[in-house]
Amino acid sequence: MSGRLDIVGLGPGREGLVTPEASAALAAAAAIYGYGPYLARVPWREGQARHPSDNRVELDRARAALEAAAQDRVAMVSGGDPGVFAMAAAVCEAVEQGPQAWRGIEIVVHPGITAMLALAARLGAPLGHDFCAISLSDNLKPWPLVEKRLAAAAGAGFAMALYNPISRARPWQLGRAFGALRAVLPAATPVIFGRAVMRAEEHIEITTLGAADPARADMATCVIIGTAETRVIARPALPPLVYTPRSMPA
């Protein structure tokens, strides 16, 4: 079977943070598939077809791209990194469930800078020790499992990056998540809200778990929860540094 599907991470949104290999893959594609706002970030090339779709139809998008990739070279775009709560997993799932012929398509995943790493870079090293990433969306998993994972990660001393913290359809999850974490972590634990990080509308706020307000977040926000050891270093006339020490007490 001829054809190829490049799954491309666009990073946090700044053109200069897209890897050269990812840019070359996009330029070489006969067609590009993706969530509409992400697809709009890709520079236009004459003769290249574009297929925008909604953010809740990942499997349908993956199947459409694979059908096209059976005959030609196409690309699929993801914000951040395609392997972090994004399209690489959807494509793999579609291949597993789809016709045998799709297993012969060349699939290349191009990594990108995911939201938690972009936000951490703005602050210093809040993820400098062991950490995990948890999506608060219950579209694909039950909410009790989310709460179980939050409590387990907090109890084990992991810093956490929370993806998909809140939306118009899910306005309550982040508040519930903070409640679950407050049962395990000190109220002084640092919490960071990072909205549209490394884009023109970037806004970053550092607070504590005791004072964290879910209303400060939306779907463009990544939330980092520190640990009991995470430090905030005040600096005169400069933003504070936030880091989680690499050494831990015995």
C-alpha cells in the first residue's frame, strides 16, 4: 500500500516552536486534517486540501485521514504533542479497529511541546521532580476514576499537570478536583493556572491550593499542582521562580 500519514504536533501555538521536521511534513502533505482552530495555525500552501472538523470527532477525523493516506501523503495536526491526550492515540485506535489494509500505511508521529512543558518553562521547574499528567475530561472515562487517580498521585507525592480542566459542558470538574486534592495536600501547595501559554493572550497566575478558584480556568488553560516540597522564589522586579526540588527527604 502506498501513502503516508504524518501526525504533527504544533506545540503551544508559536510558529517558532514547531520543529523543522514537523514543518516539512506539513509542507509535503497533499491534504491536512485537524480540529479547525489548530488547522488555522498551519501556513497556507496552494493546492493543499484542508479538512477541519470539530474537537469531539477525533475517531471520525482519524478514519478520514487514514482513508486518504491509503492513496497519498496526508497530515494530521494536533495542538501541543500529538501523543498527549491528542490525535496519535485516536489514529492508533482507528488502525486497530479499521480494515487490515490500514496497517500497511506508513505512520510517522512528529512530537511537539505539550502545554505542561510550555507552562513549566515559563516558571522555572515546577515539574522538576516526578510528575504526571491527568485529563479532567470524563468524556472517555468515568469521573470516579479521575478522582481516584488524583488522590493516588497526590498521596504519592507527584506534581500534576491537569489538562481539559473545565468547559461549558463540564463546569464542575475542576472544583471537584481541587476538593479531592485538598483532602491530601497542604493548603499552601502551589497551584499555577496557565492560559494560552506562549501565545499573544498568555496569562499565568500563581496561587495556592487553598485559594485556587476554578473560575480562573477554561479549556485553553493548563493547571499545574505542585507538591508539599514545591518552592516559590520571589524575585524583585522579576516574575517568581517555581520549582520542585530533585532531592527528596528520606
